[in-house]
Amino acid sequence: MLLYIIDGYNLLHKIPGMRRSQTPQADLIAYIRKHRLIGSSRNRALICFDGYPPQGYTASHDFKIMFSGLDSADDLIRSRVDNEPNPAKILVVTDDRQIRDYARTKKVSSLYCREFLCPKPVAGKENTKDISYSLQSEITEEMRKIWSV
């Protein structure tokens, strides 16, 4: 069982259309769930966000969401990495170089957001898609702009 510690806003900004969402935290959870980005249902996900929960925010039952309050999400991620008893079972998802370096000093694995969003195909299974979902979405948005003129 793995624990994914995810830099929430960092990941959110890598998914086309997600920034403009009215409910970004819930939409991010739905996206991760829909695309099975954390693999097995036994794996856990902790998504860390800067600041405070938005008004009307409701928690998810299967994903843990944490808000940093006055601190930064980076501080929250570092604290969680420090407090987990088994660093070999943690995977940090962020594009923040300082957090990735910190994880490495603690013997914790990390992924760039793009690697998390576009996992490598499993050996022996044929990949039927030529491009990632996020790239498909970007192309679709560009085509909408072109054709809506």
C-alpha cells in the first residue's frame, strides 16, 4: 500500500480546464479517481493545499485533503513526510524542486506532476493511446477556440 502525498495546487494547474473550476478540490479528486492515478484501491492519497478550505467545502471519504492554514502546502508536505513511519511507501507528487530534493534526503520517492498524470504503460500491455488525456484536452480547447470564431 502506497501513500501519495500530492501538492494539490501544483497538480491542479497541470490539468487543462481545472483552474477555472468552481470546486477545484472536488474536481481534482474526481479526476484522480476517474483516471485511477493512484492505482490500487488500497493505496491512499493525501492532497495538500495552501490556505484554508473554501466556503462550503465538504471532505471526501476516500481521499484525505489538508489545508495549510497560515503555513504553506510545502511545509505541510515536509511535515507529513517527516511523520510517516515507512518512507519507502510514500510517493510525493510535485513539480517543486525543493520538495523533491527534501523527499530524496528522507529516502522518499517522488514524481513530477506530468509523470503522475501520464503513467508509463505496464510491461506486456499494449498502450492504445498515442497521446495523454491532458494533451487531448489541450487540443480540444484549442480547436474550440479556433472553431468558435
